[in-house]
Amino acid sequence: MRWIHAAGRGLLVLVVILTGYVASGARAAEPAGGGRGPLTVATAGDLTSYLGPLLAGWNRTHPGEKVTLVELPDSADEARAQMITDLRGGDRGRFDVLNIDVAWTSEFAAAGWIRPLPRDRFPLGSFLPPVVDTATYDGRLYAVPYVTNAGLLLYRKDVLAREGLAPPRTWAELERTAKTVAPKYGLDGYAGQFLPYEGLTVNAAEAVYSAGGTILGDEGERVTVNSEAAREGVEFLARGVREGWIPQEALTYKEEESKQAFLDGSLLFLRNWPYAYAAASAAGSPLAGKVGVAPLPGPDGPGASVLGGSNLAVNTHARHPDTAARLIAYLTSEPVQRQVLTRGTLPPVRAALYDDPGLIRRFPYLPTLRESVLTAAPRPKSPRYDQVSLVVQAAVQDAMTGRQTPGDAVRRLARELAAVSRR
């Protein structure tokens, strides 16, 4: 999983691009009981080649507050498990700052593993508004958004141009084009990430949200999924498999597999994160110049995406919480966030960067991504999010494979989520 993407690679890159920033711009009031000194930062495995040298940039300008990066496994589940093991160790833990999937904030906060943060310490008003909600729990700020993400619809603009068609804005338009146009060009119609893992939870939530439904309310205390809107969303996915415009193979796709199928010329439409569009449009790609991007469609117009990305949180038992807060302010400053985009190709949380003409010329998908982020919603908030996600995956998979009707799957989902909330 890429957190969407997890990720961009929001989880996979924690301390990104630490050069090119004037340190004084990140300074803020000292927190009570704070302290300065070395830090250890935990993230999932770094898949880039530039992380080490960039960390050296921070360390050169902060010789008394050097950061040591601890790379955990690439797998989000394994990284989460190792973080939790360390956090449960209390003052014996190794990790001071953690780069966590946006969906984990509620779980970590409810467990008391991460400390609440003062809102006035960070430039939250400069962020895209929806991303701030991913960092809160029970009305308090427990993390700071670092990288955001939203699902997009990638499409073969060369094929649609030949047919004189605009990209679909509704599910009906998507279905019709996937069923009638894709076969003419030897393509499958539509795919997302439908293997039962976190990606299926995201795709299912997007379908439910796009239809006007929700899954949980009140920080996971109230189950709201048993609705006509949720049934409509699950039926959209199940119908695609049943009618064949979602290929059976898509039931095995995660982010990378679905991206590769699109790059291989097998798909007309693909739901994925912006990194997939960047890869398909890059020089040397077999689809360079042939790919367009649009917001995800919904029943009656543009739908809703789920927010991906990662947040930066501070261990309750961090050795030097002031340095931790200063590092987070640094990483979320506009100069560093600009480089998160330009050198890391990760979607930044700073709103102004999405309106920068120079950046738009270089990353033409930015206006569409901004629109998608602004209409996106977090995954269901719950202190038991890992269990919530497993329940969603199992029920929606059964609907998509025909083992249950969408209506039965939604009713089962409501029952099982209620049981999770009572634990």
C-alpha cells in the first residue's frame, strides 16, 4: 500500500527535502516543558535515493539537534506494527517523531501514544482545509499534515479524443464509455485498487462518499453506513465486475499493479493517486502525451475522493518535544513543501502552491488535484481503525465477487462495525 500514496509516498518519505529553507522561518514559541536535542524519526522504508543527503542538510544547520532516521519495512501494516510496539514501550521507546498514515491519527491519539499539539505552533491556516481534519481527534490537534493526496481518474485522452468524448463526470458516463468504447480499442474499461487491503477500503469509501453516504460518525462511536447511499456506492463497484467493465483481474490490483496495467495499455480508465499520472506522463512512458486526469465521477456529477497522505506526530514520551515541534514546523513550511512537490513529486499541504503558475506548468494536474482534495473526506475515523478497515474490505470484496448482494453486504457491514465500536 502507498498510503495513498498512503500514499503518494507520504509514509515512505518522512524527512524530505530539508535544504533550501531559512531556519528562522520555522521558529515558534517554546512549548511548556519543552527541550532541544537529538531526535529519532520513524518512517516506512525510504524508496528514494536522496533522503540521506537531505537529512544531512538539517543536521548541518542544527548540530545540537541532529535527526536520526529509522526506516521501518516498506509495508504499511508492518511499519504500523513496529511503531505501535515501540510506542507501547513508554519512555523506553526509540521514536520521537513518527510519520503516520492519516488514518492512524485517531487510533494513536486515543491510545495516548502521541501528544496533543498547540494549534498556534503550526501554519494550519495556510493548509488546504480538509487535510487538517485528518490530524485531529476529539477536537484536538494530535499531528500536523505533511503530505496529502486524493484519488483521481486517469484516462486515455487519445482514445476519448478519437471518439469525440469528454472525460466522464458521472458514473453513468463512465460505465457507458467503459462498456462501449474500451472494447473497440482492445482495452478493459475501469479499474481501481480492489484487492482486499487498505486500497479496497479507500475505493469503497470513495464510492460511498460519492453517493452521499458515510460509514462512521462521532469519531467512530456511531455507525452510519446502513443507508441507500452506501448501497448505491457498493452496487456501483459490484455492477462493474458483474457486467465486465471492471475486469476480474482488477480484484487482484493494488496501486502498483493497477498503475502497471494502465501503463501497459490495458485500461481506458484508472482510479489512482497523482503519482500514477506522473509516471504515465513522464518522458519515456509508453503513454506520454496520451493521458488525461479528472476528478473521480459520482452518481450525478463529480464524486468525492478519500484523503491520503501522512501526518507528523510526536511520541508522548519524546525526549526533546521542542525540537520535534520545530522540525515539524520546518517540514511544513512553504519552502520545504515546495520542494516536497518539485523534488519528491509528493502532493504538498500548502494551499498556495496549487495556484503557482510555474508549478502548474510543471505539474499540470495540480488544479485537478486541488479540486479533488478540497472535496475529499478522511477515511472513517475510529480508535479501532485497523479493525474498521478489515471489516470494510471483507464486506465489499464479497459484494464485488458476487458472494453477497450489495444490500446484504451493507447490512452486514453495519452489524460488524457496530460490534467493533462496542469493543
